[in-house]
Amino acid sequence: MTARILSGTAIAKEIRKELVVEVAEMKAKHGLVPGIAVIIVGEDPASQVYVRNKKKTAVELGMKSFEYVLPADVSEDKLLGIIADLNANPECHGILVQLPLPKHINDGKVLMAIDPEKDVDGFHPTNVGRMVIGSDDCFKPCTPHGCQQILVRSGIETAGVHCVVVGRSNIVGKPVANIMVQKAAGANSTVTICHTRTRDIAAHVRQGDIVIAAAGVPKFVTADMIKEGAVVIDVGIHRLGKDEATGKDILCGDVDFDAVKEKASAITPVPGGVGPMTITMLMLNTVKAARLAHERAKR
Amino acid sequence: MTARILSGTAIAKEIRKELVVEVAEMKAKHGLVPGIAVIIVGEDPASQVYVRNKKKTAVELGMKSFEYVLPADVSEDKLLGIIADLNANPECHGILVQLPLPKHINDGKVLMAIDPEKDVDGFHPTNVGRMVIGSDDCFKPCTPHGCQQILVRSGIETAGVHCVVVGRSNIVGKPVANIMVQKAAGANSTVTICHTRTRDIAAHVRQGDIVIAAAGVPKFVTADMIKEGAVVIDVGIHRLGKDEATGKDILCGDVDFDAVKEKASAITPVPGGVGPMTITMLMLNTVKAARLAHERAKR
């Protein structure tokens, strides 16, 4: 059997189409334009590419985008001041601070300063707590939410099945486990979280009907760790070097794709799997933030 | 083999002895007396017993206790006003609102009104989020924290072992799973959460080196579901009726104790297991809240 390829690129496109309609409706009915602010500190070229892509995506969806490109030596106070202004700005519904920040700035303090109602990245503890509790008004962190949407929109049954998460990072492993265990549509899985301290990790992963690989190690999940017919979601992305012929980056994920695809029933590729979902879920969260802000203002 | 009985009563006593010393030191060094406020609405006799016990325990430990016994028809605004006063009161370090509340009062709104720095119950989303992220400044919810302390203080290895949690409530199942998976001492377990939608729950529980039973169903976990030598923590407490001879309540947990104790290597009894830990962890959180408040004030 060769696995069905679950295209995050295609699913992200589908969600964006829906968002274009939702944003147009918000504008027509309420004069409301969802707005996202992206703050970047310093000149890291990769971060600048992300920020440009975020702006481009926001504009394509009919949303407003505010960018703040700050010098690498900006003071923490100055950054906190900008966040305070954005917290107070009714045209800004989502605030994203591009990480990593320079060492003289306290990441945690900055992320805590973002109003949880505008925390579209979903990393503020209040949002994490709401997600764990199962509140409807949380913003699910973008990458874990993207994993869930790939499963749901590919028609993969999650209820009652065993979902094994490899990795316990605050960005992917823990939140995706907490999302999949909820008593909710697209979730309701029995969830196991494995990590660096797990004994016989292969034996655990081999039990997964769904395996979400977020180990942060290239090709960590090998074919012998996968049950015949499992669904495999690969969150990793690693550069292995450049293809000499084409000059393009050679990328791989946390899964040994070529071998695992012969055993799994469905698998996300790298690139084109979870990656394209992340930015789309950020926009979806911003549209949700705008809707919730509008509802609060009406009360 | 008959299991070692893990006495929550004895462990709680040990922790309280430590708290007496810590509270006395705080008083001597900083003139600081940890204070807990307990608010109860209505005349539920069981709740009144809990509140009396909390006061008694606080006083025994050298702490201050403030009780608010409010009539069942108290308005939500009045209750929120009391919480606002307690949030502002520097002598009060912990606030506990005894649940359930009467129907005309919104539980969620009331719990959200408690300052997270005084949320010694650990149910505020901000605290839940901090716990999941692994922040040192969170208040772990009392019952899950009690389960962890029983394991730690009984010398049971948690790192790398498979901990299977039965139940996904916001009060026990989800938080205890999130506690046990942390990269931290007394945790570091591979964690599986099972629940009502789990297929073949017995097969999952049977893999547990540690089983934490929080299903809310009397004697749900039977001997055939337990691996030989497993450690079993029973969170449930149910009244099965009265003993005709003695007139005492017949209690049981979520575990079929008599049969399981012949297979497990260690097990908590009901009563005298997790139960006595809960109130102790509440006091421990209040002492921590006082310490953190004192440190914040110094800055």
C-alpha cells in the first residue's frame, strides 16, 4: 500500500477561500475589517520572509496588516509600549511578535504583555488554559490547530482512536495532545504523549492509529515504528543541504517519508504538509478575534 | 503479592508538618502570615463541613483564615464585589470559592474574577496555562498535585514510566496528565489519557506502570485492567450506602480495591488516600502565594 498524501497546501487554500468569504461578509454587514499586527525585531532574513508572507496573506484575504520592523537594539520598554498601543487599538484584532527576540529582551514578558483577546498565536498562558479547559473563546496555537484541521478536512476519524504525539514542546506537542483529547468534534482521541524520556518509544508510536511527529529530529519516526495503515502527520521541517543540480534546499521532516509512506494509510509531505497550514490558522484566529471583539462591543 | 498501601493521610500529615515550619519562618523573618479566604454560598451541609475543615487546617498551620458564608440568594454582583475586595486585600493570599454555586450565578465568571496570583485552587485559565507550559509560578490544582505528591513521597519512580490517566475532567484528568508529562522531577512520564470515548480502555489501562483513576464511576478499574506490579492512585470517592451495624458510610473509589490490591505493587485506599491530600495542597498553594506576593512586593 502507498499512503494517500495529505496536502496541507490544498487544505490551507480551501480554508483561505472560506476566510475570504467570511472577511467580505464582516465588512459588508458590520464595516469590520480584521486587522493583524506583526512585530519583528532585528534583521534576521528568515524572519523577514515570514513577516512578508504574513502581510501578503492578510492582504489577499481582505484583512488589514500592520507591520513593525524594529532595530535589533530596540529597548524592551519601547517594544512593550508598541504592544500597549496595539492592545488599545480597536482596528488591531491580532498581535504577533516574531520569535526569537534579541537576548536583551525577555520573551516571556513580551508575550505576557499581549492582551489574551488579541493573542492570535495562542501562546499566552490564559489562552493555553482556555484551550485545555475546552473554552470556545480560545485561540488554538496555529501549528497544532493546523494538524487537527488536516485530519478533519481529510475525513480522518479521530474519535476513539489512539493518537500518539511524539514530542512535548510548548509550541506543538503539549498543545496538540490537549486539543486531540477534548470532548469535541475532530478530537475525542485517546492520546499518548511520548518524549525524550520515554522508554521504548517505538513500542508506543507503533500503537498509534494517528501519529503526530513533533520530535524536532530529522527522520526520527521510521517505518518500523509505524503501524500498518496509520495516519502520519509530520510537523518537522529540516534543511539537509542543497541539491547540487537544482540549487534548491533539500528538506525533510521528523518522519522518514519514503519508507513510512509504504506502510501508512495517509501521510503529510514535507514541504507542503503542516507548514502551509500554520499561517492560515493565524489568519483564521485573527478573523475569530475580530468576530469576538465585535460581539463584546455589542454587549 | 499484596500491594503496599500508600497512605495519603500520613503523607498529608508530613507535608503539614513542613508547612508549620515554613509558616513560622515567614512570620519570624518577614512578619508575613499566609491568609486564605473561603467563600461559600448557600446552606449545603457537605460544603459547610469542607469550609470548616479548611478553616481548622489553616489555623493549625498558623495561617489566617477568612470565611464568607453568603445566603443562597446572594447576587452575582455582591459575590464579585467580595472577590474584588479580597483581590485588593494584601492580607489575603489565596481565594477559594466553594463549588457548586447556585444556578443564578455564573461559575465561570466568578472563577475568572479571582486574581490568578490568588487562585490557590488552580482552576483559573491563566494558572492552567502556566501549569501546562511548565512555569514555576503556577498553582497546581490541588487534587492532581496531591496525586503527584503521593507518588513522589512514596519514592515511586515516575521518569520514563508509562502513566495512564483514566478520565479527562478539568478538575483531575487533564491537569494530572499535564503535570505528569512535564520535564520536571516527579514527572517526566510517558502519559496516556483514556476517557469515555476510548476504544478498549482495559487494553490501555493494562499498559500503565502507574494508573491514575479519575473516571467518576465506582470500582470502574478492575483487577483484569491492571498490570502485575502497577502503582494505582484512586481519585474517586463514592458513598455506597450505610453499614447497618456501625451506621457509618460505606465508601469506595474508582478502583475495585480488594481485587486490585492483590495485583498492584502499591495502591491508595479510599478513604485515606488522595482525599486528605487535597486540602493540604490548598494550604501549600496558599503559602506559595504568600511567598510569591512577598517577592513581588520587594521588587
